[in-house]
Amino acid sequence: MQLKVPALPPDETMQLRVAESGLSHLSDASESRPPGHRRRTAAPSALSRLAPGLRRLRPRYPRPGHTGWRRWMPSWRQWLGTALTFLGLSTAALGVAYATTDIPKNLNSYATQQDNVYFWSDGTPMARTGWVRRQDMPLKDIPEDVRWAVLAAENAGFYSDPGISLSGVTRALWRTLGEGDTQGGSTITQQYVKNVYLNQDRSVRRKFTEAMLALKLDNRMSKDDILEGYLNTSWFGRGTYGMQRAAQAYYGKDVGDLNVSEAAFLACLLKGAALYDPALSKANHARAVERWSWILDRMVGLGRLSPGQRAKYRQFPEPLSRARGYDTGKQSDYLVELAAQYAKKAARLTDKEFDLGGYQIYTTFDRRRETALTDAVTKARKKASKDHPAMARTAHYGAASVATDGRILAVYGGPDHRKQGYNESNATTVPAGSAFLPFVYAAALEHGVRKTRDGGPSEVTPETLYDGDDGIPVMTPEGPYWDRSGKRVAARNDGGKDYGRISLHKALALSVNTPFMQLGMDTGLDRVRRTAQAAGLLASSFGPQVPAMSLGSARPSAIRMASGYATFAAQGTHVEPYSVTRITRNGSKVGLAKPVSRRAVAAKVAEQVQSALRSAFSLAHPATASAATRTTGKAGTTQDDTAAWYVGTAADVSTAVVAYRIDLTKSLEPLPLKGIAGTPADSVPYAIWSGALGLG
């Protein structure tokens, strides 16, 4: 067979046309391939190699080769693949959640807030302040038996667990989803996280966050630090947080003084104080006894308590029926106010630091003296209400006792701090009157007097004579002293009595005004003022430097007057009054600035002032003075009848009492006493003073 084609013209050639796709490339490739080279087959891709395996894993529904319900059941391979996929995704999700969970920088307010506790001078609790009853204690100050009582009750594997309990978390989540109850199942680390970082919301989300934080916290904090935090932030009922306050509330002692039996009971409360506080019900008592016994037995099983030790604790340690209260709201709040002010100043604490709490403040206040002083003023108040009912409503009594070493032992601040926050013992409202005369006397004995402008000082002794007549003009080296209104200034004695020439010792003993008004001018009012300030009076209590200053125009508080007289009893050495001896915070000592001590007057001068004050006391109260030989005292009155004082010392303690009238609803200007403070023979301030000192 032959292929016949038509003849072509001489100038044309025949071409074979093929499809361009593929063949042309093959042709080109073959032309470029070297001789003898063999063509290779293309390698299969990675996807093509995995395709058979992927096709086998792909679920086929309904399953071929099966009938009925089995056609819809996945194979074991499919079950395994699903489980592995879920496990992988869950692990990845938990890893991401752990990595992205940050430990909050800010703790819950209840986790940082503590109360401040104030103590009497004998170390017994006096008062507490703050919204939260909590006091942190370092772990080293919490006995090991106490710690293990809690661990046995709550988390025996605490020191070996990773911060969470998988079984506990699962159980808690199941209860949350099924019954809405998340109690139980938490490690101590988780409970600590909940206390300080989270709220008490019962939800799956909160439980998950708690677990993540617990894991991270367990890697960052030591177990001891976590346990310490837990013991200091947990709720124990009776308004208390932390083991320290719980020990005080239930047993009236510090956590360091608890025995293992008492600690076991406190550990019961961590399951819920409403269920285990025996004071609330008989059922609670029965539950508490049962759990207390179980905790002690568990400690034996853990090797933390020997059977012999366990045998000692068969009797349930009954807690107090109620937490010991504090006498707050009345006088103790005035004491707390003074102590807090001093503590912040002496310890250099800001208000913010102090208000965070956690401070134990040991005061100088003597409970016995405070009670005696309060009772004496209360008695005077009742008498005034009976004898002068109208004026008694505006009557005020300030009083303070200060030791020669500066300790404030007692104050009377008012009838009730809740009704009157105005502290009468620390108020600078009324003039000192003739109670100021000892400071003028001391200044003259210390510095002498000057009769001329250019001359030197002349010595003054207790026997130096001055004119004691009433109405004599006050003199300067140039002549009589004239006030700004153009009137000649003259001194006046109580009752207008004349005494003639009188020694300064006797003038002070009899409280004769006129010699001291002139004595102040001769000594120099600036020196009188400096001497009074050196003895304890504050510069802010002084007014204009005029002759009336010598008769007590200054307005010191009862605390400062008592402090000034204490300087004379301390042989001329003054110690600034203070109300706090020691401060600790959660067991650690807080530094305190020492009270300022200075020489105010020479010891000889102080003794001469004391001698005159002893004479003043014995002349006014001879019967009492015979039994109290070292006692000194002086009354103080003002010419405008706005204040009545009594200040004196006994047994190295100076006490000042002032009575005055002010209508606080209108102003702070003092009103005339009009007899409500008694008479010189029957002085109300002296009655309070002697009653407080037990002198009758």
C-alpha cells in the first residue's frame, strides 16, 4: 500500500504538523539531550505519598461491609485518632493558657489590709482599729505543730504536690457543673490563690484560673512562703483573718502560745466557721469535736504526732464563748488617737502605710491610773449635773498624768469619743492662769532679774522680797508700763487682798499674783517664755508677750501642764511626753525616734520650785499633806473666771486637771464658770486630782 500525495510545486516543501502541547517540548528536549542519555521518570510528591494513608484515616460513612447500627460506629482507628487529636489540642490549649496567665500584681484588699492592735503598758490588749481583723505572722513564729495541724486537715501532700490536685479539680468541676458547689478538692496553694488574687465566685472559669495561677505560683514561690501566706489570709470566723487573730479570738493568746490540740480545733474552722464554731450551736460543737479528733489522729498517721502525745489530748479544748472585746468608743478611743499620732510621727510612717495595718502598738497608758482618773471625772460630772444642771451641759474636764520620764500614763479626753471627738486632755482652749506662776519663778531663779536696761542680772532667791499688795502698778526701768489703750497696767490679787512685802517662796505657796507680774517684767518676758517652753509648754500656746503673760495668758493643754510640772519633779530635766514605747509589725520591730530630753533649769532651781509647791499643797490641804510628804500641788485660777486648774506631783507622776465651760455648738470661746468648778476651799479640779491619785 502506498501513500499518494499530490505533486507540489518545486518551491514548496511538505511539513508534518503536530499538537504543540507536549510534543514540541519533547522534541526540543530530545534535541538538547546528549547522546546516550536515558530519560528519567519524575519523582512522586510528598502529598501523593501520604495520600493512601490519609484515605485510610478518612472516616467513611456509612462503613462499607457492615450492616445495621455497626455501619455508623467508628472503627478503633477512628476512636484513637479522635482521642489523640483531643489530647493534643487540650495540651496545646493548657500550654497557651499557662503561658499567658500572669500573676496579678495587686492583691485583694482583704489580703493586704490588717488591723492595728494597741496594748496597755502591762502588755494586755487595749483596742484595735481597722476594717479587717487580721495580723500577719512570719512562718518562723508559728509553731510547727500548728502548721501541721492545718496541713493534716487541708493538704497533707502540700510539700510534694505541684500546686494543684487533678482529682480535686476534676471533682470540683463536676460539682460545679452538676450541683453548683465548688467546695473541696483544692490544695493549700489553690486556696491561697483564691484568698489573695481571686473573688469567691463559684464558676468553672474561676476554678480554671485558680488552677493556672496555682501552678505558676508553685513554680515561683517557695512552699514555706505559700503556707505563710495561706495561714495569714484564711478566714476563721468571728470577724478574723489569719491564725494570729484566730488564736486571739478563740483562745485569747498569740499563735505562738497555742498547743497542738488548740491548733487542731482552729484547723477545723477552715472548712467553714459557721459549721464548726462551738459557740454557735450544739450541732457545731459536735462537728468540731469529731473533726478535731480526726485531725489529731491524722497527724499521728502522718508521723507528725506520736501516739503518746496524742494520748494527752483526749479533752476537747473548749474555746472562749466569745471573742474578747475591747473597750472602744469611750476613753480608749482618745488613747488610741494620741498613740496613733505619736506612732506615725516617731516611726516616720505615712498615713497610707499606717492604715494598711499590721502594727502592734505598745502604749504607755496605765490601765489602773486610767480607770481611777476616768472614775474621778465621771463622779464630778454627775455632781455637776445634779447641782448645776443648766451649766453642766457645757462643762468640760481635761486631765492627764505624765511621769517624770515623759510617759503619758493616763488622760481624760471627754465623756465618749463617739459623741465628742474633741480631746479635752490635749486641747489648748483656756488660759493656765495662776498655775503658770512656777514657770515665772523658775525663770527668775535661773536667770536673775535686771532693774536697769544696761545693768547685769541680780541673783534671785526664794527669800527675795517683792511687793504683794493688790493693784500695784507694773514697772519698767523707765517707769510704769502703759498698754496700747493708754492705761497703766496694774496687777491684781484674788479677792483684792494685800500681802505687803512677801518672799517669792511664800508668794508662790499662797498664789499671790502681784509679785510674779513684776517678777516676770524684771526677769524678761522672753526668758520666762523660753523657760516655760524648755520645761514642756509649746510655743504655739503663747499669745502676745505682755505683762499678763506672767499670770498665765498662755493656753497649754492638760498634757503639757502635767509635763511642765514633771520637769521640776525630775530635777530640771525635761523629757518630751510620749505615749508609745514599742512598735512591731507582724512580729518585726519598727524603729522609733527616742523622746527628746533636755536640761530645762538647773537641779537647784527645780528643787526650789518643788519646795514652794510642797508648801502650797500643805497650806491648802494640811491633813492630806501630812500623809503624803513628797506631794506637791497648786491651784490655778484666771481673772476672767474661765478656767480652774489643779496641777501637782506625787510619786514621780505629775497630774493636771482643768475645768472650763464651752458651748461647742456655738464656738470654742470659754464661758465663765459661775461656780461650777467649786470654790478654793472646795475645788472640783482638786477633787478630781486627789481622787485620781487616791489621796481622798
